[in-house]
Amino acid sequence: VSQSRYKLEYLLEFFDKIYLVPHNDASGSVWMNKCVYHLRGRCLLYTIQLPENRKDLAEVETEEEFLHIARKAKIVR
């Protein structure tokens, strides 16, 4: 089992709802696709797309900006 898959399995032990927030680059897309593949149907799964001017969640500057982004979460079916 890969390290990433092990981490996902660990999350499922504690959470039944998971939000995925990938980096705004090619590796972020690959990461999200892998996560969706392993988690779909096993929990409530949501994806959050960051604005183009933010590379990752750490670049979100205010609580208001974070809440604005989080409200756009999309459920994965």
C-alpha cells in the first residue's frame, strides 16, 4: 500500500466527511484524482477549487476569503 493511500485509510477511521483542496498546479490535479479514486463512495467527499491567484490553501489571507472559497465546495458523486 502506498504511503498516500495509507494516509487516506487513516483519515477514514476518524472522519466520514472529507474536503479535498488541491494545489493549483498539475501535481495538485494528480493528487486530487488519486484521492477521489480511493475515497469515492466511502465517505462524503467534497472538492474545493482555489481561485487562480492562490497556489495552495496557505495563501488564503483572511477568514472571509476562506469562507467564500469553502462555500463553493462540490460534492463528489
